[in-house]
Amino acid sequence: MESSHRTPFHPPERSASLQSLIRHKLPELVELERLLAEFNSQITHRVLGNVTYQEHSLPIYAIDLGTHDANKPRLLICGGVHGVERIGTHVVLALCRVWFRRMQWEKSLLECFRQISVTFIPIVNPVGMLLGRRSNGNGVDLMRNAPIDAEDAPFMVSGQRISSWLPWYRGKNNEFELENKLIENEVQRLTQETPLLLSLDCHSGYGVSDRIWFPYAYRRRPMNDIAPVVALKLLWESSYPNHRYVFEPQSNNYLTHGDIWDYFYKKYGRNRALFLPLTLEMGSWNWVRKRPLQLLKFEGLFNPLVPHRQQRTLRRHLPLMDFLRHAVNSFENWVPNPDEKRSLTQMAHSLWYKDI
């Protein structure tokens, strides 16, 4: 199912009708394939699998940078899990272009990539993005699809199995969608042997503030190893004291069934690797507040439609991405030892879990 190579990149052969459809409805795939062609000598790309829409087939690409040494720490960055939240993919593609360009001249960046590996999956849900909807081609919300049930979650928005015609459809019981299977294969691969896997999944659509979320989404009690998350938060805030992110568990806001990062953490967080899954939730209500006319378009609820706000968003998150790269590279300097874990766990309870 996987292919990997550094031969000259050529997009797969497609019919004229599919080419036209992609050009008008999925320009993000066009941009991604342009990046693969332009920087082919610097990167490794893989096709994790193909998803189908009607008679068409669309690839899910992964891009690899850095060392092939499995014993080195790793960073995974995803976007486009919800097809309507196109800005997540745009942020990932913008980051790719910036880092690929800097690799052509910046010695410190090249040295960093000798010590870590980075995997990008910019478009997890190409059919959903093609159709301009949250779910995948089967009508399943990929962030409600994992086999994990929430405690006392709100009706509908937390995920439902009534019908794929309704939003937040979880899919049939114990049926994992292909897109999620492919991401799981990557998480399983990346957590083998490495001392650290840090992941970031880029979304939009909640509130007026940008948020950095971490598990759990299915319960209000803390994750098993909360201390490294607190250590990362403190490192971020001391390094970038003027940031505008809210760093918190998703459960502080609402509970959901089937969160894939909850599931992956519970399944692979006990491997040799320290696995820290994060979600970037960009506050799209802020874009709507500044331009209420966006409400006239469904995509306007989740994406900045004004060009200068789009550009500002693409710039805004680059420091966070660079910070995560540095944090992965220097993980030995901030991952807590057993004595530090006790105090950091107490701090987590005072920050986020006072009522538990």
C-alpha cells in the first residue's frame, strides 16, 4: 500500500474531467503536487493509500524530512481531516514551503533534520475537501470515528450513529474508515523505537481564540502521563511569552465520542515512545466576527475568506511549528524526570482539573 521514492515526481495520470474537478474544487492537491515536484530532490514522498469518489481515485500523500534513524525523535503534522476546514491544510502547505526553501541555505535547519524526522500529511481527507464538507466520502466524521465512547457527552455534536445524512456521523460500530486506518499505520510506525513522537493536527472552527488541545476529548480526567504536556506548555510559554494560544485539554470545552487522537494515545502511548498528540484549533469565529458576510457561505464558518487574513493566518502559526521542531530536537532538556513528574502532575490538576 505504501510507495517511497526520490525519482522525479509526476502526478498520477488522470482523466480530463478529474483534472478539471481537482483544479476547481481541490486546488490544495494541485499545490501539494507542485511542492512534491519542485522540491523532489530534498524530500521523500509516499502515497499512503488512495480513497475513491464515484469512479475517481485520490491519493493521500505523506512527505518525510530528516533522518531515517528510527531511534531519533519524530514530529508528525497533519491537516485536512475535516474537508471544509481548508485552512488547516493551507497552514501545513505553507510550513512545508517555508522549511523546504530554508533547507536550501540554512545550515542550522539541515543540522536539525539530521537529528529528527518530520512527517507531513497535508490532506488527510481529500474527498471531503473535494466536496467541501466536514465528513469523508462515506459521510463519516473522521474525528468521531474511533472505537472509543465519551462519558456524558452532549447529543449529536459529540457524534451520532443515526445517519450519515446528519452531521457528526461516527460510522458503523467498529468500522474504522480508510483515512483513519492510514493515519493509524503512520502512528504505529512512528512510535516504534523512537524516544518521542509529537504530533500536531491542524483544525479550525471553535471560538475566537487559537487553541492548542491535547487528550482527552472523551473524559474530563487527565491523560495517563500528563506531566510532559505541562512541561511542554511551560517551555512554550517561557520561550514565547507573548503568544495568543490557549493551551488546554479539549475536555475543558466539550466531550466527544470517537476522537482519533484519544484512541491513538491510548493504544500507542504505552509503547517505548513518549507520544504527545496535540491539536491546533484555529479560532474561526474571529474571522466571522470581523466579516459577518462570511456567514453567507458555509466555508466562511471555518476559513478566512479575505486574502490579507488568509496570509496573516499562514504567517501566524510558523513560530509554533518552529518551536515544536526545536522541542522535538531537544526533548532530553525538557521531558521531566520522575521527581519532576510529581510536581508537574499536581500543577496539571490545579490548571485544568480543579473540579475532579
